Amino acid sequence: MNESPSLTPPVSTRDHSQGPANAPLTLVEYGDYQCPFCGAAYPVVKQLQEALGKKLRFVFRNFPLTQAHPYALIAAEAAEAAALQGKFWEMHDLLFERQRILEPGILPVWAREVGLDLEQFGAAIREEGIAKRIKEDRTSGIRSGVNGTPTFFINGSRHDDAPDYDSLAVALQQQLEGI
Amino acid sequence: MTALKAGELAPDFVLPSTPDQKVSLAELRGQPVVLVFYPADWSPVCSDQLGLYNELLPEFSEFEAQILGISVDGIWCHLAFSKDRKLHTPLLADFEPKGAVARMYGVYDEKTGEAGRALFVIDPEGVIFWSYVSPVGINPGADGILKALAAMARRNREASPKLMDPPKQETP
């Protein structure tokens, strides 16, 4: 009963990922671009990626808390629309780095900055595919036991300690040694 | 203290949800009820347990389930907390006598003087269908509640098909 909930469905080619597919460690984040705690976790993930190099694969799934954060959904849509042009991570990074000034009107400016075709970008956001994908992420998060944002999973198991560097680094290291 | 378990009758209670409104469990018969006991308002994270359930109201409403948060905080504290977090679920004040309802459900923590993090899914007849006490400090998420609501809906449909769906829509 106290077992950590596990990631459902597991990571697949559908996911946005960084790092080798066969890395011994996979860190999955369910996040919200307007959540300040996800904003705080963003540099933590970067640090972990730097420290672990090819041993770590990082995956980001959407869990926009639309009641608490009015721009969470449009930001998630912007990142997914950027993904259709192969620029998911560029937009993902920008959204977190500039979280404090996030608002819908600025998204086309950032889209241009990361080199997106604005017409395609706008059209993609209006189509249903992106909304559907974000909803799928959300549903998978609920089924996986996401209990707020950010929620991290290490090799499929929910990380219940703080989402800070020390706690995540220790958990990842333990997982690595256990393999 | 042991939390009440599936199959036990959910003890009735009447608690204030606002300065001039009260919620009675008995009056909610006929629909599933989810009781969410939690230690205190103003926990220091956004998108905490109640915030999450607030986000998932569309999912809960598919089962016509009423979610009720319960803590020992007073009603004015609940009001300020609800407003701040934009919560749409009633928060009940188990304030006077302090923790009486949490005690009835076996989830009062004498040491901290707060309710534990415990979940009860109650069926439309007022019987506990599923309960779960979360380890200290761990937010249980929503998957357990949604699974319980889905299992209960299946059971109710099988038990009384006429009440729920016309026979034509039953899967063969």
C-alpha cells in the first residue's frame, strides 16, 4: 500500500526526451510551465543532466494546472506546437527561463526567436491534435499518481522526496548503483 | 487509531462549510461522496492535494461524486484559503469540538492535533467503498480515488442495470 505509484504508460517514442534511449536512468517530469515550483526545478534538471551526462534520459510530460495557472495551458500548447517543428526543447527552455514574464501575447515573439514558422505555429495551436496530446499527458499523469507539480519519476517510480538537486541526485545515484 | 474500512457505514456528520451554511453527509445520499481529510490549510506548496482535486473536478463529476475537504481549521481560515487557491470544493471545519469527525473516522492524529491525510470514497447508500490513509507527508494523488469511483460505478451498474442504463446500451 505504501509502494510508490508507477509511471503509466511507460516512456515511449511518443515522449519528448533528451539523452540516450538506452540510458540506465530515466527521469520523467510532469510539469506546468506557469508553476513556480516547476520553474525552480528547471535548473535542477539541467544540473542533473550535466552531472550524469549519457547516463540520464530526461522526459517532460504536460500537467497544466489550469485552475491555478491561467497561462499553463497556452504555454503547454506553445511547446507542443514548437515540437511539430522539431523545437520542443528550445521552447520548453525558454518558457521556464522566462516564466516570470509569461503571457499569451508574448508567445509568438518567443516562437519567432526559436526559429519557428509562425503561420504553422498558430495553425498547430488551433488544431485539435495538440489539445488531445496534452490531455493524454494529463490522464497518464493522474493514472501514474501525479500529486502536484512538478512530480518526478525515476525509472518509473514516483519520487516522493523534495524535487531539489540533492534529493534527486541521491535517488538517481541509488538507482544507478542498484542496477 | 484505526481508520474505518470498506464495508463500514460512514458515520453521519454535520459541519459548517461557510459561516452560514452546513453540509450534512446524510443529505448527500444518492450520490458518491469523497471525503478528503487533510492536516491543515496553507500547506507550503502550490498544486497540493486539494489544488490537484480542484483541477480534476471534471473527472470527478463524471461519476457525479461530491468532494468534501475536511480539516480542523476554522471556517474563516477555510474561506481565505479557498479564495486564495481558487478552490471549488467545499472545505468543512472540523473545528468544534475539534477533530470530532476525524476521530469518528479514525484519522485524528493526537500528537499534532490535526487530521491525517486520509481518503474515503462513500457509495450512494452511505457505505464506505474504499479508504486510504496516506503515509505522513505524502500527498496520495487522485488515482486511488478515481479507480475506486470507477469500480463502484461498475458494481452499481451490475447490481441495478435498470436504474443506471437502458438495457440496449449494456455491453454484451
